[in-house]
Amino acid sequence: MTLLIDGKKISAAVVEQLAIDTKAFIAEFGVTPGLAVVLVGEDPASQVYVRNKVKQATAAGFHSTEHRLPADTGQAELNALVEQLNNDPSVHGILVQLPLPEQLNEPEIIRLIAAEKDVDGFHPLNVGALASGMAELIPCTPMGCMIMLEKTLGDLTGKHAVVVGRSNIVGKPMAALLLQANCTVTVVHSRSADIEAICRQADILVAAVGRPEMIRGSWIKPGATVIDVGINAVEKDGKRRLVGDVAFSEASEVAGAISPVPGGVGPMTIACLMKNTLTAARQQISA
Ligand code: NAD
């Protein structure tokens, strides 16, 4: 029987614990952790993500603010907002929703956010800390995947993990975390040869590609644990649906455990953003 890795259930437990930790933090320091979320433009998917993030932050007991800027915002204006949030002591975490409209320079914004408030974990200082095993603020999606894997498998030592995708926000930090957990890690990407054969060797397969149902059942080693990060909107039977990067029904015939889309990695990502906000607040209070 294939185990369904239920991201809704696992994330609910994370959020529940977080609400307890947040209460204790507020009681101890008299400070409410603050999260500022910045959205530039009207992208419908980004609007949904931002709304959910603000809602979860409030549910966790944080002080949360939403900053919406028009799609034609210039670099100087966005930089000024980030600087203002950097200097605001009631804000412990800053999240600028990506992608940004094309006139804006994403790397410049990522570098401008104060590293100690960078709850996405994308600032070069936090990326470097992750690579050397010293990170406090870890990118939320890979952190969520690790919680799911550890919940499902316990100790990951010695397992062969294959990560499909090498983006800065998922693939690369995912590989770093798996390495830290003593896995043997292979990363494949759009220029890799023999992806199918490499996937078939995986005890743990993490798909972060952005191609609907690319990974077929025949690519999966029997009994493997599959984490599907992909979120792809497709038309099926005249309806708009979300599917992952893994062909779920085929894969669940072969895998030992698999995360669904939706209801898998998505809710974990938001829960981990909240974890990072509390971590950031704790670090800033004790600095
Ligand atoms: P990205 O486009 O930045 O990176 C995709 C990666 O896939 C690249 O490294 C590329 O080399 C690789 N790739 C592309 N085509 C490939 C192919 N044919 N074979 C092998 N590798 C290939 O995407 P991303 O930001 O890493 O996101 C990946 C997916 O995860 C997207 O569907 C995205 O929506 C989703 N995502 C979900 C969450 C969540 O919370 N669940 C968070 C972030 C991203």
C-alpha cells in the first residue's frame, strides 16, 4: 500500500506547535513577531499566495502587514519600501513575493533585504550559511520537504536522493539539506542525460521542475519516497486543475510513499515561512 504524505496534516501540526511557541515567545519578550509581505503587480497566483501567507501569519499569532504596489512600480520605489521595512523594529521578517515584474531587478531586491529578516532564505549570506551547514533561515519549500521526508522515513542516512531541478529556490537548497541529512545526493536538470535511469535509482525522489506530470511511474524505483514540488495549472476535461511534476496515479502504483498536488508541499511551504518568521524574531531579540 502506498502511503500518502499528507502535507495538510503535517503542516497543521507544525502550525499548531508554532502557535504555542509564539505565545511563549510573546510572554517572554513582550514582542509580537512581525511579518511584512510585499506584492508588486496583479499576478493572480501571487495574490493567492500572499493572501494565504498573511492569513497564516495572523493565525500563528504574528503581527502581519501586506504592502501592495502597482505593476509599473520602479526600482527606487521598491528599494525604498524594503529599506523602510529593514529599519522597522516591529518587522522581523520580510517577504517580497517573486516573480517581480520584468522592469525590476530581482537579485538587487534579494540582496537589499536585511539578511536577518530574509524569511525566504534567498539572501546570499543565508545561501552561504546553508551551504556550510550554519543556516538559521532556510528556504521554506525545501524545509517543508525535509519535514515531510523525516516524518515519513525517520533517519535519511545513506539513502540515494535524486533532486530533479536546480533552481535557487527549490532544487539547490533541497540538495544542500539532503546532503546535510547524510543522503547521497544527485541533482538532475534540463541539460542532464539519462534522467529516467537516474531517477530509477532514487530511494528519495524530489521533483521540482514545473512540467506537468513529467515523471512517469516507470521512472520510479519500487518502494521509493516521492516528493512532488511542482504546481502546474492544466486544462483537463474542460476544467482548470492543478497537477504536480509527477504523474500521480501511475507513480502511486510503484512508490512506497508520495505527496499529492495539491495538499502536499504547498501547505508545508507556508508553515515553514511562519517557522522562519519566529526564528528571525528570536534572533533579532537576542542580537
Ligand atoms: P524553475 O523554473 O526556477 O526551475 C526548474 C528547474 O527544472 C530548472 O533547474 C531546470 O533545469 C529543471 N528542468 C526544466 N525542464 C527540465 C526537464 N525537462 N528535465 C529535467 N529538469 C528540467 O522552477 P522552480 O521555482 O524550482 O519551481 C519548480 C516547480 O515547483 C514549479 O512547478 C513551481 O510552481 C513549483 N513550486 C512549488 C512550491 C510549493 O510551495 N509547492 C514552491 C516553489 C515552487
